[in-house]
Amino acid sequence: MNAGDLAQSQALPLELKVIKTRQRIREWYGHWRGQAYVSFSGGKDSTVLLHLVRSVHKDVPAVFCDTGLEYPEIREFVKSCGDVEVIRPEMSFREVIGKYGYPVISKEQSRCIEEIRTTKSERLRDIRLNGDVRPDGSRSRFGMVSKKWRHLIGAPFKISAKCCGKMKKAPFAKYERQSGRMPMTGEMAAESRRRMTNYLKFGCNGLSRKSPKSTPLGFWTEQDILRYLKEFSVPYCPVYGDIVETDAGLRNTGLEGTGCMFCMYGVHMEGANNRFVRMHSAHPKLWEYCIHTVGCGEVLSYIGVQYRDIFVKGAAQ
Ligand code: SF4
């Protein structure tokens, strides 16, 4: 599949997307003789996926990884869904950051910084500082710490990209080994460049991936997700608010994303009303724990991100 094919699929009407997605789900289920599961985060994408999967095969389990970093509303919603298997990581977030380091800026930048700090290889260090060497000897900017974040190399705290692996990948991998089931996730190509690259390479049912995975919503968009929830009256986590029509299409009035509450990936791009500022007013006790006990406040200050809601009493000190 190329980018043009993907754009065509993304432009299909929702009714056709539903038909196509159900077909991909049947294929995945058939290929693994029913040994499939839905990786269920409680977010709106995996809520749509679970609804679609259960409309085709009622016996497919939903599996939720309780990392301790989910919004309280998401945990409540997951409990209310019924028939959801809960798995947990072996380490807590505090243990992971204590042992490896904080996830900050992006997975790639965290990995590069971690490698520069720990590698004994001069060559790897050079690549992470100056970019990969192309066959003609010139340097690509791929795989290096960007100039903007160079100062993080000398930061007085650990930085690492291992958090997702320990908190999410490892528990699901264990579940798959023990159950023999293969995952379906709500990932969409439109969400990030990495997801788009993978979708173009593997399509919906990634049988040839290193770890096979189905992403039957791969060609859906955020608008499709909102429209599906609305049109099929699918119950979803209240933290997203209402789904309303606007001139620019559908929009939800609450949170946009419900990933890990304490994650610092991408927060530098969220502006003044970022996830930590919102957490300060919506979940003050969790905010205290995250900012002071877990130490995210020091990291956020270091990257120049405001994390206090100035309208919360006492926030100015
Ligand atoms: S999304 Fe962030 S906080 Fe959550 S597991 Fe991954 S790196 Fe850790």
C-alpha cells in the first residue's frame, strides 16, 4: 500500500469502513483460529474497536493493562464494561523511572539521550550526537538528539525510553505467551508518522510484523471514531465529554487524549493548558504525587513546561 491508497481508504464513508474493518477482524480471528484478543485501554479508539469486534465475535476477550497511570475515570469506565481481563506490569512507574529514567520529549529523543549517557561505543555516541552516516558520507538527522534538547544530556536526572516496554509491552507479551492469543489494537495511521509507516508496510493485519498485530482501524480517522460513537450510541468514558457538531466536524468537549497521566512525551507541544496544568485542577492529589513525589516537576521545569494551574489556590508559590 502507498500513501495514495491510504488516503483513498481514509476518505471512504463510515459505513464502508465498518464493513471493511469487520472483514479484517474476521480474517484475523480466522487466521488464529479464534485465539485473538482486544488490547483495551478504555480510550475511545479501543472502545470503538471492542464494539466492532464484539459485533462479529462475542467470545474475544478484552485485556486492560492497569499501569497505575490511567485517569481514574478510565479505570472506572473499564470496570463498568464487564468481561475485561486486567493485567499488570511487574514494576511500578516509580520503580521504572528510579531504575531507568523518565520518559521525556519523545521515545526517540529519550532513547538517544539514554544511549549517549550509557554507551561505551564511540561510534554510537557519535551517531546519537551528529546523526547517522549515509553511504555517501553525509549525515542524516535521523537517530540523533535534536539541537533543541541537547541540554538534556547533562540533566541531573535519568532519562530513558524503557518505560513503555516495562509498563505495557512486557505485560501484554506475558499475556500472549500464557494465553496463546494475538492482539488487535485501535491504532490508526493518522495518529503519527511511525504508525503511518507501519500501516503502509503491513496493512491492517500485520502477520509479517516481528510481533504480529492487527490494527483493523488503521485507515480510520479521529472523525470516524467520534461519528461511530455517536451514531451507534456506544457508551464511552465520560472524561471525553460530549460529542458535538461544529463547522469543522465533530468534536468532543472533554479531554482529547487519555494516555498515561504522568507521561511527559509530547507535553512540550501542548501549550499553556497542557495535561499537567489540567491535572492540577482536575486531580490535585494525583498532581501532587506526580509533581513532587515522583519528581516530574523537576523534569518539566528543566524542559521549560509550565505544570501549575495558576487558578488553583496556592499555585503561585
Ligand atoms: S505512555 Fe509514557 S508513561 Fe505510559 S508507559 Fe509509555 S512511556 Fe510510560
